[in-house]
Amino acid sequence: MTVRVVTDSTCDLTPDLAASAGIMVIPVYINLGDRSYLDGVDLTRTEFYARLPDFDPPPTTASPGPEPFRQTYEALAAEGADEIVSIHVAASLSTVCNVATAAARETQGARVTVVDSQQVSLGTGFLALTAARLAAAGRTAAEIVAALPDQIRRTRIFAALDTLEYLRRSGRVSALVAGLGSLLQIKPVLTVAEGVIRSDRVRTRSQAVQRILDLLGARGPLSHLAVLHTGARARAEALLAQVRHLAPPGEIPLVEVTPAIGAHVGPEGLGLACVQAAG
């Protein structure tokens, strides 16, 4: 029984890491004016974040239709996959899971199970890596899917944003709240857990960073940790140095977040993706 794993480009796995794990990544769309770009294919992250403050109208994002998913599933079946586990960005935040489910129903060559990661960025990516590791160990799709909810419960994304403006543009906060936030120099702090975004607000950039450090420290021993940023590499490197002592053995990924997420949170953001150790 051969099981393959599929995810989408919001997972923030590097192409090399996804390829080495045997994970297929389906790109979502970034819409800039009247043009649409495939995330990670037609538009680099560096270029996107350099131009983000000047985009008018603001960028939007969209899931591909069912056909790219179905074609991916059928291609994996043609390569010998009997079952496919397709893991995607939180269904509460995106339509990707719904589109993947529609494509799964149309797939003839392999049985496809769609999993809502209830996460974003490497919260999804870490889950896809776990699924790929279990598949490589010979687990069935049913066994893999049964193992994932425990990791979902232990996964958090903490983010310190530089402004409320991009949340306003994406409809997450009102123009009034964003305007007051700008006037008062309020910095949003977000936590993503089990498909829900919770928010906190502090007054300075340094307080926002300290807040996500405190949230990370409260998670106890970790099995996975990564540092995330939206066009703020130097600050992300400084944050990495601050969290290194909390990390499990091995390299800590430092990841510039996909534009599919950055479009909604804005430039100069910092984040931490973590999975609490089991037990």
C-alpha cells in the first residue's frame, strides 16, 4: 500500500524540503490588480514584500479550482499511489479544503482523504511532514489521519504584526479600529490554534516580540520550532537567537512567509511556529 501526501503552498515548506519528503505542493493564487500569480512559481517572496506597501488595489488571494488538485491526485495515482492524504490550510480561514474535497470526489485512480490542518504556514507544513514520515514508515492513510489530531492540538502559530492596516484591507478589522491602532501605534499579536485566531494588542514593537516570546515559553518542551517573518529577515534572525535555547535539537527553520498569508498581515511581521512535545 503506497500513500502519498499533498499540501498547498500556504504550508511554507521549502521546495527542497517538500521534495525530499515526497510531498506534492499545489500553489494558491496571489491576485495583483487584474493579474493572478501562482504562489512560489510566478512571484518571489522577496519581490512581493518589497512591493507590498505600494500595491493599489491591495493584493488578494484565492484557491485554485478543483482541477489542479484532481490532476495532482491522478498523477500520483499514475505513479503508484493507492491512497493520498491531502493536508491544507485551516478551513475556517480559506476555501482550499473545500476545493480539495470536491477534487477528491472526482479522483478515480486513488482514494483521497482531505485533512483540515486547522493551521497556517508551518503549522500546516509540520503536519504534512509528519504525515509523510508516517507514510514512509508504511502506515496506511487511515492510520496517518488518525495520528494527526494530536499534533493539531499541540500546534500554535504566534505572530507579532507591525500594523493593523493589512488586517483592515482583508476585512479582519474595521477601518475605525485600524485607524485608531495606527494613531496609538498599537501592534497586534495573533495566536492561531485549532482553526481559531485569537488576538491581543500591545503598544510597541518590542512589547509585541516579548509577548510572542512569553507565549512560546509557556508551551513547555517543543518537538518543532520555526521562526517566521514577512520581509523582516534581520529582525527574524535576532528573534531566532532569542529562542534557540527553547528549540529541539537540529536546525531552526527561518522562513519568509508565503505572500498568500503576508497579503493579510503585512510587511515587517515576525512569528513563531511551534509544536509542543507529546506526553
